[in-house]
Amino acid sequence: MEVSHLSACPNFKEDNYIAAMVLSGVGDALGYNNGRWEFCHSGPEIYKELQQLGGLEKINVKLPHWIVSDDTVMHLATGEALIKCSKSEEREQIFVALAIEYKKCMKDMANRAPGITCMSSVSELRPNVKYGYRIPFSPRGGGCGAAMRAMCIGLRYPRPEQLEDLIAISVESGRMTHHHPTGYLGSLAAALFTAFAVQGRPSKSWGKGLMETIPLALKYIESTSYCVEESKSEWNYFQNAWETYLSSRNLSDGQTDPIFPEPYGFEERDKFVKQVSFSGFGGASGHDAPMIAYDAYLAAGSSWKELCYRSMFHGGDSDSTGVMAACWYGVTYGLNDVPSINHKKVEYRDRLVTVARKLYTLAKESN
């Protein structure tokens, strides 16, 4: 779906941007549940506890119980870095701004379960020196921490003509903490799918679009002349995992509707989450976090409740999948069908709204 102007993008509206950012925080808070649900390995157990709380419609997502995790803190850091850079900024200045914000946000990680990889990698960033936003390649850098914070990059660069910027900024943002293709390609996927949502591109085509974009990401890596051979040596895992998933859902050609197993309840989805994982904890890696979120978004359609059930209440890294799926839901469907009690008092709502509005303005001005 090629478009030349954002006016041709059905979801390029300020309200959709606001919904995307606000619901990303909600998806994070619900999936996290102060660490209780993020680290619970049973979707049925989470659902049981949810019903004991009165069901989703009774959950007042606010402090002190429904704190956002490191996912939203770092997503806000990404967005606030982007809005500090005007439309004319060079990419290098954007990379430096990202590194600065990532270091700054580490001061806000109490009780938010930040990943060890993120914390240790951010400590290596030196944004005040040339290329100080780069860290060494890491064989252990394939986690989901790069993906969970990248959706707003797609809000900033939503047009097909901006794909080169989206690739460069999502990849560099990702490898500031997760310098491994399984990690930073997850950042690319999260940003790209957000842009697709803004464009109104049919969701069944998103996976194929990602497969077509991965070779362009490799060309970008080669253009940087930084850790190229190391990345190439680990490149195939992400793409192979996604090709297998897309085939299983009948989505390889991007034209046909997805096929889901029957039945496909909480227990079956827990098996799926574990099956696509790297080491048994689904959603913890760069390839499977956006994959599980995408699977939930595909199946849920316009149902907020179903999206929550599928992306936030499962036996894997449920806040990292929830933060992405809820963002894409917000872009596509807005806030209208979301109970106000779920989003009106989410932590950092004002900041999320501010970032959304400024990203919308920047994207509009660059049209």
C-alpha cells in the first residue's frame, strides 16, 4: 500500500496517536501487575486472578498498584528524544539524544523490573563523545528490551517514503542496549508495525512487509561499517523464526487471512508463547515479543478485552507483549471501546499524551 501523503493514511489523526501512547502504557501496566503477572507462567492463573478482581472492566489502572514497568519508562525516553529533535535534525543528533534519554531514564527504575541487559548496556553509553551511542556486539543481546520501547519511532516516521529513517533509527535505538540482530530487529518490527498501523495497511500483510524490510536493515548495518560480520553471523535466527510463524498462520504471502488453532484459549496460547520462545519464556526475546503481540492484535480485531486476554494475560513476558499490542490497537481503533477506568489514570498519562501530540505534529510537518 503505497501512499505519498499522510492525508491518505486513515489512522493519521492526533486522537489515534494519543490512544497509541496511552494504551501502550496501559498494556504495560496490566501485563506487569507490579511484577506479579509478568513473571507468572500460567495464563489460566492470571485469568483466574483477573476474575477475582472483578474482570477487566473493573480494573482501575492507576497508582499505586498498577505501576508501569521499565517498558513504558524507556518508551517515553525514546519518544522524548525524538520530539527534542526537529524535522531537520541529522540522524547522528537523534542517536545522541536517544542515548542521553536512555541514561536519564535509568533513574526511574525503582520497582519497575528493568532488564539486566538494558541497565548494563546503558551504563556503557557515552553520548558526549563521537559514536558514544555505540556499544560492542553482544552474543547475549537478543532480548526484548529494544522492541518494547520502539513503537513511537513508527509514529514519528509513518510514511513508506520514510522507511530509511525508520530503519536507521529503530536499529540504532535497539543496538544501544541490544547489539544483536535478534534484539535490534525486534526494535525494527515494533516501529515498522506501528507505521503500518498508521498507514492503515491490512494487518495480514504486516509480516510479509517485515520480511521485505529485513534485507534493507542488513544494508543499513553494512553502511555503518560497525560490527557487520558479527551481525551477519547471527542474522538468520530472527528471520527464520518469523518465516516459520507466518507459515503456521497462513500469512506468508500477506494476502490471506490468518488461521488460528481450535480451540485457542489461555492454555493453548501459553503453549504457543512457549513454543515460539528462545528459551521457554515467551516474549522475552526480540523475535517473539513482537510476534506474540502481533498474533494477539490479529486475532483480537476491535475487541479491547480480547486483545488484553491474548497479549497481556499469558504465561510469558506479558508486559512486553502488551505494550506493543496495545499501542497498535490504539493507532487502529482509538480509545472509544476501552473502558475509561482502564486508561484515565494510568501512570504518566500526561507525558504519554504530550509525546503523542508532539510526534503527531512532527510527522505532520514532515509531510
